Amino acid sequence: MALACQKNCYLKELTTKAVSCETATLVITKKKKISGFEVILEDTVLFPEGGGQPDDRGTLNDTEVLRVTRREGNGVHFVLTPIDVGSEVEVKVDWKRRFDHMQQHSGQHLVTAVADAMYGFKTMSWNLGETESFIELNTSNITQDQIDNIERVVNEKIRDAVPMYPTLYDSIDDPKLKEARTRGLPDDHVGPVRVVTIEGMENNMCCGTHVSNLSHLQAVKLLVCEKGKGKCYLIFLVGDRVLNYAQKCYNNNKALTERLKTGPDNFAELIDKLQKTSKSTQKNAVTLLRDLAVLEAEKFKQKKSPDNHLLCLHRKEGDVEFMNILVNEVNDQTVTLFLTVGDEKTTGMFMFAADEATITKFGPKIAELLEGKGFSRYGRYQGKANKMANRSKVENILRGHFIG
């Protein structure tokens, strides 16, 4: 049977009766499940998922409905509290969510019809996402001019206020259904067949909720077409989502204008300049860091006394290359080096360079004190440190051993 939400998609609430109420489990993820009740009503204004459209949200007697599915033509409502069979139930739909779905779904029908009529592009599937939706077309050769033309005609149809309406047919064998576009019916379908018509444009077999007039779509924006092998995904927004997207773009432009001290027309040029400057600065910084590693090594060698064969050094802005260069520049098998880079209090990297016996004795202990993990390779034990604040403890242990 057709549900009340399918007969009148603008119906926001309904008084009906509970037919059944059974214990059930709602699977959210593999690890998260919720125990509750599945309630079937005589009728409902809450749409069960189907036709690419997500299910509605709403309430049964002020009890929140967490999921609505379809079973043999009935809407099955998942709630956390039971409802007495035979009792009267006040059903209310979350209208903001519903109307958004109506706009996106009807918009998809319109774009599909125009893309087919203008260029013969067939819709293979579609997806109604939380923030944006897409239509999968059977072509990868779509051009930007074609996309612009489709968008222009779609919005012309919206301004023309073309009617859109559902029609119920008693049987799948009705000859009029041959005129309808369809990908087939679900295996458990029972009762009348529903066809949604955009007057003068298309007839499409569909169970979803739709606007009654294209003017209710407000506007359609085709954002981008992502091309694949033999197909493409046309990403689009409809209605309030277009307004929300425009507001988000304005807010972003305003924030960037304040920070970049220039208008949106100059963003790309200025960002290109900033990126080039940043790359040049980073290159210079790397060069300076390498030079600094060489200087630190020379400084140690000049000051190294016969009884001091330990170098402990931290450089916040350093990296693994800095530590490797320093070890290579010292180049003294009698010297033990404990080097760290990164934030002094939180996380960073460490390197312990020494002979194999010393690395075996102190390497794992250093990693343990720094709450990190390390590995030994080519006379160096190195890894990530999660508690750099313990550097002083490591230095004290090493100084106690090597200097006394």
C-alpha cells in the first residue's frame, strides 16, 4: 500500500493506531547496538528509506523514532519505549529533514530528466548525502558547457513552476507504466505502483517523497563533475542547501579577506605568491638547519676534553636530518651522542649514537623513559618520544655513566 507520506508529502502529522510492537535491536555499527521496539502503525507520515532517499525522523507520541524501514509495504518504526497495540498514536515528522530530502530527491529527478533530454545522458544511480548529493551518469565525456546548459535549463524549469505529482497504479501490469522510467521494483513490493511525474518532462517509478511544484526547489547548483571510467558523478545542491552553501562561501570569503587584506578576486594570485614565499623560506630554513648541525658538531669537537665523550643536545626546530648530520660531522667512534628535536614538553624525536654495546645497554631504556619506541640501525638507536619532559632524566643517567 501507499503510505500517507507518499500520498501527501506535505502532511506533517497524523493520528493513527498501533498494529504491532515487538522487541528488536538496532545495529548502529559492528560494535554499537541499541535495544528497543519495532512499531508498525495503520499508517504513517514517516517515510521509510527507499529509492535512494534516507528515512525520516520524527516522534510517536513524543517518543523519538531512531529508524524507519519498510517491510511488505508497512513502515517499521524503531523506538526505545514500547507502545500498546491498538492504542492511538500521534505521529509527527521532523519537517526540516523531510523537506530537505524532498528538495534533493525532486532535484535529482529534474536534473536526470534534463540531462537525458538534452544530451542523452542516463542516470545509473544517485546518492542523497548529508551535505551534498551526486548523480552517476553513464558518460565520462561531459563538458563544462554541457553542465552549465543543464543547470541553466533546470533552473528555468524551476522558475516556470512546473507541477510535480505522484500517481498510483493498481498493478505492475498497467500498460501506462511502460511510459515510466524505472530500475525495477523491490522483491518484497506489494500493492499499487507509484509513479512520480514532472509535467511535460518525465514519468518515473519512485517511492520517495517529492515537492508538488518545481518552484519549491528554489534553485539547483551543479557544483562539479568527477569523472571516472565510462561514467561521471555530478555533484549537486538543491534549495536550502544552495542558500547554506552560499552563506558558507560568504563567511569563508569574509574570513580570508580579513586575513589576506584583499578581496576574493585576488585570493588565488595572493595565495600563489604566499606558497612560493613559503617554499623559499622552508628551503632556506632547511639549509640553515644543516649549517647549524655542522656548527654544533664543530663547537663540540673544539671544546671536547679527553674525559668528555658525551654530547647531549636538544634543538626544538630540528628534524631527523639535523640529528644525522650532527652525528656524521662529529664522526668519532669514542663519542656517545644523545640528540632530541621537537617540543620540549610533549612529543618529538630522539637519536642515540654510540657503539653497539652501549646502544644495547641504554637504547631501550632511553625509549622507555621518553615513553616512546625506537629501533637500532647503523650504530644509531632512534625513534619517537612521547614525553620529552623526561630528557633531563636520560641526560643525568648518561652523564653519571660517562662522566661520573
